[in-house]
Amino acid sequence: GRRALRGRRAGGWRGGGALETRPPTWSPPAPPPRHVPARIVEVADIPRTKSGKITELAVRDIVHGRAVKNQEALANPEALDLYRDLPALRT
């Protein structure tokens, strides 16, 4: 499957979608290919559980058009909408 790199900018949200059109370059040792993101996309927020963990499975389900299980465990379920139909993640 595809990997997407998620993170927050130190300066805050700037909008704009895709940040890079090519995969990042790495200083040795490079990670295995399955850990290199196919796309780097800027979003305003990252869905997290109430304990503060990033919800990667929920994001994966939204990106692939599947229903998200256990949304009541999310601290910010509205953040999932940022990933729904995101043009930068369409293959």
C-alpha cells in the first residue's frame, strides 16, 4: 500500500495541499522502501485518540473510502474530513 507522511509545521497551518512532488531524499542509512512515503501532504490537523495517539488506521480507511470504526474514541473526529476526497492522495 501507499504511505503518507503526516506531520505539523512548526509555524502552523499554511494550507496548500501537496508539499513535494517527489519522495524525500535520505542520508544513509535510508529506510526500507515500504517506509518511504509516496506523497507528503499538508493538512490542518491530524486525527488523534483521546489519549493523544495518531490514528493511522482511521486515516487509511477514510482515504480508501471505507467507514471508520470506533470514531467515538477520537478526540477530534472532525479531522478525518480533511483526508476525505483529498486530491493529493488520489492515485
